[in-house]
Amino acid sequence: MGITLSELFNDSEEIAYLNAAEKEMLDCFRMLPQETANRLLDFMKTLI
């Protein structure tokens, strides 16, 4: 087909690829217990 899975399932016209730091952060986040992940997400939202 000539497109990547990211392009195929994307809802918008923009394609975003994670850099190495973002991939590492996501990997670590997924290893956290759910309650800890929720708290971390809440904390991260206060930083932006």
C-alpha cells in the first residue's frame, strides 16, 4: 500500500513519530502501577 501503520490509523493529516526520549518515557510509564501512572500524568499536566 505504500503507507505505514501510523499513517493508516491516523485521525488527522499530521503524522507524529516519537523520538528516543519519548519512547523511553512511554515504556517506563507503561510499567507503572495504574495508580502511580495516574498520579504521574496529573503531575505532568501541571508542568505545561
